[in-house]
Amino acid sequence: MREMAKLGAILAVFCAIGAGAIAGVNGAVKARIDENNRREAVLKRQQVFPAAKDFEARVVAGREVFLARDAGGAALGVVVAAGPRGYAGPIGITLGIAPDGTVAGQAISKLDQTETPGLGVKVTLASFRDQFRGKDADTVRLKKDGGTVDAITAATISSRAVVYGVREALAWFRSAFPRGLEGATGG
């Protein structure tokens, strides 16, 4: 019995040392991970609104958005995040919505999704993403669903997920800004 207590105490010491080491490493790299995530988010906002010189964080209708402004302070639109479920997990979409409620741009990086390599991962390609530009919530649909967006061959679930995420974000914009950005942007 005494031998088991001794082994238990040794095991507890090793577990405490291991937990402390993991906590120490986490503490050491957490700030760097947070900073890298912040930089990546800024790059995606700049990708969807290249002309923007400033992005003002706001919470509108319970959702964090970034108001994109040009050098003169005029509103270019808002940046909204969406995370629809794809074939293998959520797909992180950064969507730029123009003042009139249409898609201004879209960013999905390879790190934003876990779709099937070689197939679903093609939702990150500009040739797929750019099909959404200029469309509104009523017109964003796959061709096989009566719309104008070409699905990625053999990746219909991933394609449909992106369409769903974009439509959801556009519908949210329409309800949060029923008259577009006019009068809702401040100055």
C-alpha cells in the first residue's frame, strides 16, 4: 500500500511539472498567436476593401463588424465574418458588403477551413470567390439552384456552404441596415 502511495505521489509530481510546462509554453506563445490572428484579420479586411484606409470596429445588431472608410472618411461598406459548416467543418469567410448590400469582396484562406484537400479547398481560390462580387442576398445561389455561381466540381457541399454563409451575412446586413449604410455610418 505504501509503495502505491509513493508511485501516486511521483506521478502527481510529474503531472504537475508537465502541466506547468504546458502552461508556460502557452503563456509564452499566446501573445504571438493573438498578434498573428489580429494581423491576418487586418489583411483579410484589406483584401475585401483594398481602397479602405481605416476600419472602425462596431457592434451592430449583436454582430461585430468593421466599417471600411476611404482616405476622405467616406464609408465603403462593412466587413462581416461568417462561419457556415462545410463538408469537413466550419469555413471562415470574411465578407465585404458594399453600402447597397451587395458583395464587395470575399476572403477565405486555407487556414480558415478544413475542407477536402484538392477539392473543397478550392473555395479559397479567387476564381470561385470572385463570382460573388456585386451580388445581393437574392441572387447569390449556385447555378444548380437557379443562380449564377458555379459550384466547384466534386465539392458541392463546400460550395453550397460558402453560398449559405454569404447569403446569411447579406440577409443580416439587410435587416441591420434596411436603408443601406446611408445615415448609419456617422462621420
